[in-house]
Amino acid sequence: MSCMDSFRSLCLFLLIASFFFSCSKKSSKNITRGYYFWRMNDVTEGEEKFLKQHGIQKLYVHLMDVDWSDSQGAIPIIDNELQLTNSALESYKGSPRELVPVVFITNKTFERIDSFEIPLLATRLVRRCLPAYDALDKDYEERHDLTSYKGAITPKEIQFDCDWTATTKRKYFNFLREVKRLLPYEVQLTVTVRLHQFKHPDKTGVPPVDRGILMVYNISDPKQYGNHNSIFESNKAKAYFNSVKTYPLPLDLVLPAWSWCIVYRNKQFYQIENELTEQDLIHATFLKPTGDHRYSVTRDTVYRDLFLRPGDEIKAEAIDEKDLAEAVTMAKKAINTDSFTISLFELSEKEFQRYSYETIDKVYSSLH
Amino acid sequence: MKPLIKYILLCISIILLPPRKVADACGFYIYPGEYRFWLLQPDIVNEPDLTPFYFASSYLYKADLYAGTQPHVEQNINEWYEITGHKASRKDIDSLLNGTPPQVFFEEQKKLGKQNSLMNFLLQPDQTELYEYMQLSKKIEQITAYPDPWDEQNHPKSSVTSVMGELKKLRSATNDPFIKLRTAFQLVRLLNFNARSKEAENIYDTWIAPVKTKSWVKAAALYQIALSYPGPQGDYLLSKVFDMGEYNRTMCLVRFENENADETIKLAKNTHEKNVVRAMKIFNCPGRSLDMIKEIYAAESQYKELPFLLLREINKVEDWLLTNKITEFPTPAVYGDDYWSNYDYLDNAALNYRNDKVYSKELSGFLHAMITSSYKQKALLHLYAAHLDMLNKEYESSSAHLTEADRQKNLPQNVKTQIAINRYLLDLENGFDKMPNPNS
């Protein structure tokens, strides 16, 4: 090998090494640990302890649901106050963490709303998310005694959750633009992105917001009778991640860590029971297991305010550690920025007790 | 032995006499002031819509403003039954009007059309106006249940204005008096929600007041107008609604302010209206009211609420004379009410008892005078007199009045039962008085 060749080889080596070096520098990601708190009552001490153990920095708090009323248009159905959640967290002397208000809006709202009503809806929701937004808001906060909780909370981010479709994208995106216009510059606007929206941005569009948060769950319709797990099934989820194109909006991720039970009557959807677990079903004397996490009601029973009849079926759906690991593997494919939030849904002692400390910790650390 | 047997029998009678709701209860504790002693049953006057105003027990009724029946609900079902030409069943009418949430109504009309005869009737091509009215009334049900969903406390609400526009359009298009009256009533309701009470009053005056109807809707519309007036004017209008008798009488009494009564009575246009105001004042008074009852009787001897007012007065006397004698409560229960909160009964117990006995006699004297007059409801008067005479230990007179009460024709079952109970109680009193004392 000539001297020149040796020099060329050295240059090539340095080039490749520097490329890898730069790549590895880039792959060191800045991950914020998040969790969703969807329940409309106080965080428990056990939940605060769990958040502390796992160094959760950001809590997405379910602020309100908005639905369509035929007489009154878009109206809040249930609502919460960020200050109440914060006050509960502080009462346990928890570490300070960012609270993000999340507003769920039904797609029906955007199917029915007139375009001219969108700015009013945007204003009303910004008022609820930000403190002392205008005179009307100050009056509301005073009436609701919100200023007494060590002052109102000013979030750095607000989030909207809507299963928008190709039909409603125009109105929903107009709504988001209006919200963005009303928000102070420093407040980020984020939205949830469902898997079908992630896969088909050409059809459902890309929301005009700062970031999206990809929901790596809700794989199928829970109302549909069958053996599937509507929360997550990796073989079904794969289909959503086979695109080579990067989603054209910076994405955060939210992974499933919850369970529920679904009641079917005459093979038709009857009700979802969030508080029921499979353990409850196993111990219920009026149920007979029929396999695949399904149970059949054997006699008339009133159980947790639910009137069950013989023949009713209850299906328990949950995410085990294996499912969660698979969801993480798949979610990696959607990462399109170096700095993002990974969250789990949802914060509840009943739910996180099903996972080991290591499993939860791995979710956050494996995406580095 | 004699007092002990008497005590046991009285206790048994107390257990047997109170309404079934008491018998069904278990494990509850009653604080003094929550329960009154009474033996004359308030329901014999057949005014179940005023149950919360029975002078019986705050534990059972006063705290529950919905304890009274609501006659307008049944009337409404009947009015719809008639308007559908009996093609819809009463059960289905009740279900669609009172048991179907608006959202279900809007989203499941096809299904409802198959299951519910009223919905099926409304979906017929020749019933478009009635169907449209039902749609609007369901929208109004949504609005009134949740009038300010964003809690903004500002007016007017565009959603309310929009439904008002639809109501006006329907009202001007229809010739059906049923729809005309109801759309006007709904407009009055919505105008109040939009803080336009003057306009609501105009609509009442022009579109509702002149209508000759037996429908409950007219009283309900006036009730809405009354709510928009504070003070005596509002109370005067409430007295008119109360007198109509079809709508929300309990709430009329609850909203009526006794401290305004003297001013309110000045607004009354005739003797009858004045008596209605007086009666409402008495219903809200836990103390002695005989003088006002006498005023009513002198001015209008057949005033329809007199039987109830007299019965309440007897129940009061029962409480004052007997509660602390035969229960463990140290004072008549009524002294536990706010009305008497600053009064130390025990310091004046003996004097009070004597005064209450005198009052009992005075009330009895008034009843006896009424019996000899041309007052029509003789059976009740005799029964009342018999009861008071028994309390006053005038057993022969009591017995004679019971016999007279029993002789009246076409007595309702509850009155017959009360007569039988009084006869039994009287026999107990007489029987034991005549029993030889084994110790003597």
C-alpha cells in the first residue's frame, strides 16, 4: 500500500468514524417522561408516589369533554380543574411537575358545528385552559374559587384530543388555528394523533399544531363483538407502521397501560366498565369463564350498578408486559425528533400495579 | 298499671298510624325537632301535592320538596292522549315525554318510532307540526336542564335565541290551539332564561292569559312570570298560580315570602285573592294562625283550603300538647325549628302548656261554631271537632261528633279510617277511665 493509499484509507476511516460519531451524538435523545391522568377526581398518594418513583415530569390531566347538543351546540359534558389536581399533588408534597390540560372533543362536534361558531368554541376552551384569560374568565375563576389554590396554573402546553376524520379535518384544523392564534406564543399547542390518522396523513391531513402525540393503541372498535383485544394487538398494529414516510409533524408517544371490561348483550355492545378488572370477574360467583378472557353471566345480578342478565358476556381487555414491550418496539418507528415525550395511559393504582417497576422504567429508557 | 298500659297502647297506635314510609325505615335516628306527634292524618284532606306542607314531620316531608305529587304531569299525559285521538297509549306518552332523554330522542327516532306509539304517531306525514313541536320541546328540555353550560352568566344565549326563533315560526304557521298555547308557554320559559322577562310577560298577556283552557300550561306560564318578579309582586303572582291549583303548588308556597305578606295582600284585587295570600301565609307559619283562619272564614266561608288549614292547626295543637308528654323529646318538636330557635321552651313549659290548652279550646270553639253554620264539609268538621274534644278530654262530645261524622254520606275511605281510629282511641280513653283501679 502506497503512502497515498494509506492516507486515503486514513481519511476514509476518519470520515466514517466522524459520521458514526455524529450519528451517535444525534441518537442521544432528550426524553420527557409523561403520564395521562384521565380520572375526574383527586390523584391518590400512591399515584403521586408512583410518579415520583419513575421521575414523571409531565402529567396530562383530563380537563373536560366537549360534545354536541342539538339545542346548545358544543357544550362541556364533564369538566375538571387543573388547580384541583395540582392541589392534590402538592398535598402529598410531590415533586413539581408540568401539568398539561387535555380537552377531549367528540368528532360529532365538528361534524355538526357551523364554521362561524368555531372561533367562539376556541375562545371558550382557551379560557378554560389558561388562567385569567379575559374578564369573563376572571369572573368564572373567582366564582369557582380557583384563585385560592396558590394561584392559578399557567400551562406551558395545552392538548386537544379528537378522533377527527377526512370529513371533519377542515373544521377541526380551523379550530386549532384559531386556538393557536389565541394562545400566547410560549404556550405549545398539541393534539392526539390516532393510528389511522398517522397512517393516512394524505387523507386525514396533518393538524396545524406544534406537536402531535401518537396514541399507540385503540387498535379496533371495542363495540365490535369478537375475540380481539381492542386496546392493542401487535399483529394489527404492525399495519400502521409499514410506511416509509416520516409523519410530517413532530410526534410524542403515548403507550397503553390500562385495562377495561366490555359488556355485550346478545352479542351487541352494551357498556364499557373502566373500573372492573379480570380479577374481579374471576371472583364473581355469577360468572362462568368461557375462555379468551371472556365470562358469561349465569343469573340476574346487579353488580356495581350494572344490571346483568343471564347470557350477557363480559370481556376483559388488558395490556400485559409483553404487549407493552411490543407497543414500545412499534412506537420507535414513529419517532421523528430527538426531543420528545413518552407517556403511558392511564395513571391509576389499579392499572400500574399490574406492571413491575422495571417494565415501566424500560418503557421510558428503551427509546433513548 | 293503668298509666303503663295506656303508654303501651299509645306507643302501638303511634307505630300503626304514621305513614308507611316510616314503617319501612330501619336504623335511623330522629333528632328532636325533626319529628312531631300527631294522630289526625293530614292526608284526609286529599291534597297530596302539598305533602311537604303537612304539619307532621320535617324528617319525612319538609326537607323533601318533591314529596308532593305533581298533578300537572298526569294532566299533561292526558292532554297528549287527547291530542293524539287516543292513538298513542298513556304509557308511551309518559315514556316519551318524561322518560326519554333529549339526546336519545334526537338520535334514536327510528327505533323509538317502532317501539313507542306516540313517536310513531308523531312520525306520520300529517303530524309534522306536532312532531316539530316535540322536537323543540326536547331542545328546550336540554336547555332548561343546563341553561348555561359554559357557566358564563351572560345573556342573551344564542342557542336560546335560535330555539325561540323556531318556536315563533311554528306558532305563526300553526292553527292548532294545542301547539299555539304550548309554543307561547315555551317562549315565556326561554325568554326568562335569556333575561327578557318583560317580553315574556307581554307574551303571557297577549297569547296565554286570554286563552280559555283547563290546561295546566296556563298556570305553568304564569309561574314563569312570577319567578321573574322579586318581592310582593312575585308573591302575588305565585298566589294566583297557587289558586289555579294545577301547577307546582308546593314550590309556590316555598317561594312565597311571609315577611312580604302584608304588602302582597295590598296587591290582591278582591276578597278571594286576599284569602289566597292569607292561606299561603298560614301554610308557611308554624305558630298559631286561628285569627287568620277566622278572617278567611268570615270573608269567604267556603274557601277551598279551609279544611287543610284547620287540620294543620289541629296537628299543631297535637304537637304542642302531646309531643313532650308521650315522646322522649323534651319540647314540642316545632320549637326545634328555626322559627323558634331563640326561644327557651323549657323555662316557660308550664305556662306554654296552659296557653296551648286555652288555644286548643279556642280552636275547638271555632270548629263547633262552623258546624252550626252552612259550611258544607260537615264530615270533616265533625271529625276535627271529635279529635280536638278528645285532646281536650271532652269524651262525650267527641263521641257525639264521631257519630255525626260517620253518618255523613259518601265518605272517602281515608276519612272512614280516621273515624275508626278516633273511635278506637276514644274507646281506649273511656274504657280505661271506667276501669276499676286494682290498687284502690
